[in-house]
Amino acid sequence: MKIYDYNGKKNICGNRVREARQKLRLSQSELAAQLQINGIILERDSISRIEAGTRFVADYEVRVLAEILKVDIVWLLSEED
């Protein structure tokens, strides 16, 4: 499967994921643990790669990330201010 880049990144939500995670004072490991509780098996390094924009994020992962981070999916996927 070919995964394309968008403006040099594999996702557009990484910066927003980092921002929301830090606002909740969650570490990357804690976020990974919360994702695993919700059925998304990711390790801390995967969270790091998402935030850096070097990992593709599936739509079901975005949905669960939004729930855990207590943000709207549209906000996660919107351009930065």
C-alpha cells in the first residue's frame, strides 16, 4: 500500500495531537496506554511519530484520539491557527 505525503508529512493531525496531549498533561506513554485500553494498539514511539508527522493515522485512530484527548475530530484535522 502506498501512503502519500501531504506537505511533507504523513498526517495533518500530529501537531494538534501533541497540543491536546500536553494540555491534558499526558505523556506519550500515558496516551498510548489510553489508546490500548480503547482497542488501538500503539506504543509510545508510534505516538511520537504521529506527532512528528512521520506516521499515517487511520480514521478510526483519529476518532479514538479525539475522544481520549477531549477534542473535536474537526479540530484535530483542521489547519493550525
